[in-house]
Amino acid sequence: QVQLVESGGGLVQPGGSLRLSCAASGDIFSINAMSWYRQAPGKERELVAELTTGGSTNYSDSVKGRFTISRDYAVNTLYLQMNSLKPEDTAVYYCNADSIAPTTGRYLEFWGQGTLVTVSS
């Protein structure tokens, strides 16, 4: 199994920057793609950025050019660098990892507990 723990959320002013971290533990070798999602109050959870095993990245149109997803394999940590933050970025941000169980071939998906990002002046 994989455990994901997000950190780095907090209050930031519009135009500011913040870096979120997602520490992965457990069966990290089974992880394929990792992603960041966010969910604003009363809204559906949406994909923000994803990073595949091959290193390709995808971003939602709303964050493209402002956010950067990266992964430090040495410390098993996924990052989301958020620049030029806007009030509409306010949400709980969740780390996601998908994997294929090596013994069964089953697709598995794991979620962190979330970290709150509030962008306000």
C-alpha cells in the first residue's frame, strides 16, 4: 500500500507563491502517475496537475504557466510549486497516486488527507 501526506498549505496573498509537498511511503515502487487535485467548497474535485512515470506533465488550463509539478525520487516526495496565486486557487489540495499492484495487476489509487490553501488579501 501507499501512504500520502500533504503539507505546505496555508494563507498567502494574491500574487504570492507557495510550495506544496506530498510525502509518499509504503510500496512506492508500484506508483505510476502522481497528481495534484483540488476541491473548493461546494465544488467537485478537479485535476490540477499530473506527472507520469515517463516524466510528461499535464496541467489544467486555469493553472498552466503558474503551477509546476515535480517529483524528488530520492526522498519520495511530490511537489506543486504555485506562483502568481489567485483567490480562485483557494481550495483543499490533494495528492494522488495511481499504481498497478505487482502481484495481481490490479489498478490502485491512493489519496492524501489534503492541505488547505487560502489565497486572500
